[in-house]
Amino acid sequence: MPNPLTSGVVAVAAGVTATVAAPFVLSAAGFGAAGVAAGTVAAWVQTPITAAGGWFAVCQSAGVLGMAASTKVAIGATVGTVAGAVTKYIK
């Protein structure tokens, strides 16, 4: 019989990892405190028609200002929920 705690542990671990990794992923993609870094993925996808308020603007804002606590909670909860559901489905 599978351990019922396994999916919960996986969900929590995935949520925490995603929350901690998110700022590093944004930085690695080129969204930094000084704006979009030249020669990065962020610079490559930036176009003159990038919509204000779209995903690019959100990533740029998070890179410059940092992530709000509510954003980190949302990332952790979303990734944790998906990871827990996938773990239950795989079993």
C-alpha cells in the first residue's frame, strides 16, 4: 500500500523549491535590477509590441523590484498543488 504522505511531501518540496528558485530563474533569463540584460532570453523575446501588463511586463517588474510575498505564495501553492496531483495520478 502506498504511503499517503508521499504526495504531500512531494507537493511541499516542489512548492518550496519553486518559491526559492523563481528569483534565480528570472535573473538567469535576463530580468535584473537594471532592467532587461542584453544578449539574454529576455532581450531576445522583447519586442516593440510587448503588451503592457502582459507576462513580459510582470517578469520585468519582478526582476527590477523583486517578488511580492503574495506572488511567492501563489507560485508555491500552484506548483505544490500540481506536483501533489501529479504524484497521486502516477500512483
